[in-house]
Amino acid sequence: MICILLVAGHGTLLETQIKYDATGLYGHLAGVPKALLPGIGGKKVLDFWWETVNTRQLFTEVYLVTNADKYKHFERWATANDFPVENVINDGSTTLDDRLGAVADLQLAIRSRRLQDDIMVIAGDMLCADQNFDIAQVIRFFRSKPGELAIYYELEEGEKASSRGIVEVCPDTHRINRFLEKPEEELTDSELASVVFYCLQGSSLCYLSEFLSLNPQAQDRSFGHFWEWLINEKQLPVFGMKLPTGFQLIGQVGLSDYTKWLTHYSAKQVDQPARPIIRRSYARVGLMGNPSDGFNGKTIAMSISNFWAEVTLVESETLVLLPHPLNDPTEFGSLQDLFCISRKEGFVLNTVQDATLFTQVTIKVRLDTNITLCVFLAFLLVAIVSATLKCLMKFYNITEGDLPKPVRANFILNVETDELSITAGLQDRVVQVYEGLVYMDFSKQLMEERGYGEYIPMDMSDLPTFWLAYLSDPSDSGRIHSNVRQRWLSGRSPSPPSSWESRAALEGKDWPLLARLMDRNFELRRSVYTDECLGPGNLRMVQLAKQVQLPLVEIPREMQAFQEAGFVFCVIVPHNPSASHHDLPRVP
């Protein structure tokens, strides 16, 4: 990929106001090109962009397009900053009146260097609020999409849509449906602003010539007009990527605008003790249909407060994964202790590490959980990834609109399957994203058409008392799942049961009917998986549960029966998201 930095603009207004500034504070900046003015953290604006793209692993070449009036400035800058002087391109313009226009400057670089590769183009005179974003992630996103890429951000307070290029983005596909160059307020509700930060496929560079032939005047050759034409008229697939930062192009702006945004962004960079971001994700119980989420079935599941994983994230100078004192011990009484503890409890630190692979900012991560690893390991892994994602969304200011809940569940599943090599279905991820009691329809048509099912949160008021029994030392869940999926794919396994009746029973609060349906669901599951796969422990638990007389009036006796059989027996505490608080206090 080739990177082209554009710095050929003529900052007539800003340069004039600096030259004639009566305060004398900016006299030393007279005649300095916009891109070489002071930026965030004392660096020149262009210094930041050069540091960002100066890596051979990402770009084979980086070019700089400037004008004749400021060429010597950039030639000296290139010599001082180890930028190849031969890659500084002079567009020949000396004033605002004879400028070529931004798109023509890009075309000049492409033609003069006979470029045919994919191109990243960035305005080198653009202030960036947060200088920690990873440009490799931008390239990775671009290459994952079948089209061009435009970076956008959310307008800050005081910014007007009428002064920006505004994009309307599909939250599911990330495709930009419409581009509006400096629109009037009534034309769009979007507050997503595009900036001169784009990626173009090599095969699409031909559109530059077509656009330029249609627009002979320099004032019409801006990138805003180009993308407006490419997206709205040519209907070319252009995708948007939101960066959690603000951008300000100091093109035709005055001194007050430049100093205002420089002060505003610099203030954001001031080192302050970072407030920890704390998020929890909860385990779930499958009431009906489990595990038919993997077989285009319908399920009903509920998140419970009994078991949870909590992730604490805070920005740090280095990447730190803090071991949990119980789940990730680093000291042992003997080698035998190490063997026994790791065999029984396992370690969760690697899961946290894999769950944080999608961030490049250095952070400190701490995990706390009350989930017994050997019993609810699958739940714990999902909870860690889910809670980590919640923290990162808050850290990066990613909203529900940026990452809708159905897409978020798919994302969590992809982290587990791609990074952790876990075979899993969507049910747990959906419940941990939506939280509470959720009806899920994973029909083949829905999954193939849009990539996710129909997820409907249900009323949790006046639920009956649910009880949870589990094995303190369970068998391998992989054996439980057996070869059912292979049999289902070949048509030799019965279809998953419908959960419509159970949903109606829950909505109508018909608890005896719900109990009968749950029994029927288990018998169907038993016939599919066989007793050998389910194991004697699980079958004994179900047998004991069926012997319990409802309503439970002698709780101690029932608990004792389960405990004597070697099971854990407790009351389920449903997790109601409407009553939860996301900013949790620290857990002792």
C-alpha cells in the first residue's frame, strides 16, 4: 500500500492573520506552512502523521504533495526528519487562485510516480485529538471490505454539520449510504463527519480522472465533492470506519480557530489519573431450546446474578495484565500444588490477554470473578470477552449505534472462535449482550440474510423461583456435545424443538405449563445426545429435581438431598438489566 500526505493547500487566511497578529505571540510562525505549525504535544502537525505512517511493514512508499510556494520548507523538513526528499512532489501552484485542487494533487502523485497500488491519502495539515489510534487497524478494516474506505468521527460540541462532509452509515454493514458535503441542518440528522483520511483500491483510481474531467474548476475538486459524487451518483461501495477521536483540518481557517482547537485537543492530552472502567458480564441459564442455537432453533435464556466476571480497565504506560490472586496464582507450596490447582481451577490470564488483542492502546487489565472455573468454564470465557468489550467500548467511546447489540454478539463469538479457537454458538453471547430474559430465533433464513437472528427481551416481573443444581466436578462438555452437529448437518438428527409455547407460557405466567415444557425439552435433548453422553451425574440431578414437590416447602431437606448426592444446589438470582448499574464499585 502507498501513503500520500497532502500539504499543498494555501493557508491564505491563517497565514495573513499570523503575519499581522497584534499580540506578537505568533510572529515566529510567519510564513510557516500550515502542516509545519505546532500541533499536539509540541510536535509539528506533520510530524505526527509522519510518525504514524513511517513503517515499511504497512507502506512501501510515502509521498508528500506540496505547492511551489512552500516546497523549500518541506524539502528542509524532509531532510531533517529522514523523509525521502525525492518523494516530495511539487504541484507547481504558488497562490490560492492557481491551485490544482486536492483531488488533482492526488492524481498528480499517482501519475507522476505511476502508482497502481492501493492508496491511503491523508491531509498532513490536520489536527488529531487522540494520537494513540493504530493505523494498522485502519488498513486491516479496509482490506476486510469490498470497496473504498472513509474515516469519520462524531462531531464535538460546537462543531456544525454545515462546515463538514457528513456521512450516513449503515450500522450493520458499515457501508456509507450517503455523503453530504457541508449540508444544511434540515438535510440530515447524522453527526458523523468525514475527514481527509481515505483508502482507495488500486482498481478504483480510474475514477479520479473521470471526476476531474467533470470538474475543471479547482474549487470543485475537493475530496468532499469527490466522495459525494462517488457514493451518491456512481453508487460505488464505500465503507466507513469511525475513529474515537476528533479531527480538525486547518485549511482555510483563521488564527482563532487554529488556536482554539489546538488548545482544546492539547487539554485532552494532559496527564490525569485515569478513572478505572469497570464492567461485569453474567452467566446464563438456558430455560428452553438449549443448545439449538447451533442448529437454527429457538431458545430462551436468562442471565443470572449468581455468577459473573468483572473486568477493570485503566490506561497505562505499558500493557499490564494483572494476575488474579486466586485464579492466576504465581506462587505454590510445591510442584504438586501447581499441578493440582491448574488441573482443577485452570488459569484465566491467557483468556484476558486474547480478549484484549483488538486494542493497541496500552492499558492495565484486571479480572475478578466468582465463577468456578472447572464448573462454568465456558460461561467464564464468554463473560471475560464480553466484559472486556464493554470496557473497550466505554474507553473508545463506541456507542450502541456504532456497534449494535446483534453485531456485538457476533463480534464476541468471532473473538472466541478466531482468537481462542473455541467451538461455540451465539446463545450465550446474545444473552450477555442483551442481559435479562431473552427469546432468540436463529432461523436459517434470518442467519443467512442478515447474519444474526431475532432477539426479543422479555418481561422479568413476577418470575417464579428458579433453582440451580450443578456438578461440582463435571465431565468434559465437548463429550456432551458429541457428534450431534455432524448428524444434524447430514439430516440424521431431529430438529430442535420450538420455543413458541414456552415463550407464551412465560408471557402468560403459566408456570405449570412451563415446567412441563422444560421436562419435554430435556427428554428430547436426552434422545438426541444419548444417556452415555449426558452422563450419570446429569441424569441423577434431573431425577432428583423431578422428585421435588412443588412448591418447595422444605428447602433444607431438598438442598440436603442434592448435597448428599454430590451436587451444588442454590436459588437463582435473575439478572435484570433495567435494575443494574454499569459503573460498579470495586468488589473487595
